[in-house]
Amino acid sequence: MRPVTRDSLPHLVAVARDGLRQRRDTLAARLLARWWGIELEDGVRFLGLPLLRRLPGTRIRIGAGSEFRSARWSNQVGLDRPCMLSTLAPGAEISIGRGVGMSGTVLGAALRISIGDGVLCGANCTITDTDWHAIDAADRAAEVPARAAAVVIEPGVWLSMNVTVLKGVTIGAGTVVAAGSVVSRSLPGGVIAAGSPAAPVRDIRPLRRLA
């Protein structure tokens, strides 16, 4: 254990305070998830309360050991909002694997969003499988539902802060998406991708073989 000095005291107090906050928030968020009929496996942790909304006849599942950071104090990168998980249409599904980390992440599913084990979502990412509103103005006025297409994020993907993932996209295992990118088309596994629309800029698979 680090010795308590005047230099270390503020850090140690903050760590203890944040641990108490996490236990409090995890208990409250588990009760909230139960109220909304959201399936949680063991060891899911919450720092700050998420915003949850499950439409009847839909499903939200969260794998063991995942962590959701919704409070401003929980991530020094800076969060603009809490985590938000919502299903938007009958039959929609959100499936989150084990050991997933999310910070101020928004998930909105009208069809299906599938997130694999070990995926990391940096501060303020947005993942959605729908346009939310129809493209044609007449359809919007008539409240015609927007079209949806499933999103699949394979294991080990890292979405850096402020990434947006749009409908119909698959991101291959182990890919890293640079901060501020917009993923509007599918990406292969094992690459660094960047831009709007995001595109591969570097293959990182050789680095893994050397490690």
C-alpha cells in the first residue's frame, strides 16, 4: 500500500470516495435495470446512473464484468452525458458482451446492436442502427419509421472518444477507431481506422504477431 503523505493524501481520499460512489451507484443501477427488465450478468459495475429505456417486447442484455461510466467524475477525459441504452421498435435487441467498457456511450437500437467481449467505448461515443427519422420530409411528417440495419462490433474493438457508429456497420475484431470518426461503412478486423467516413489507415495485425 502506498504510504500516506501530504503528497499522496488527496489521491488516496479520491480513490476511497470513488470506490464508495461505485458501490452506491452499482446498487442503484441494478435496481433500475431490474425495473426496466434488463438482463445483467454478474459483476457489472456502474459509476453514475445510466439512462435506460426498454420498449416492451424487446431485449437488453449486458455481460459479466462490464463497466458503465456515466458520472463526470468517473472519467478524466471528460463526459458530456451519462450512458444511455434504449430500444426503439418492437423486437429490437441490444446485446453487450463480457468485460465491455463504456463512458458516456449512447446505444439506440430499432433492430439489433451486438457488441462483443472486451470492446472499449471512449468518452461520448454513439452507436445506432437507425436514422431515427425518415430521410424524406413527407415521411417524417407522416411519422413513417426510419429504416434500421443491424450493427455488429466484434470482440476487442476500441472506439476512441466521440466516435459515431451508424446503421448497417460491422467492425471487425481488434480494430481501433480514431477519435471523432464517423463509421458509416463496415471495417475489417485488426486495423486502425480514421475519418468521416472512417477508413483503414494502418494494419496492426503484424504488431500483435510480434508481441
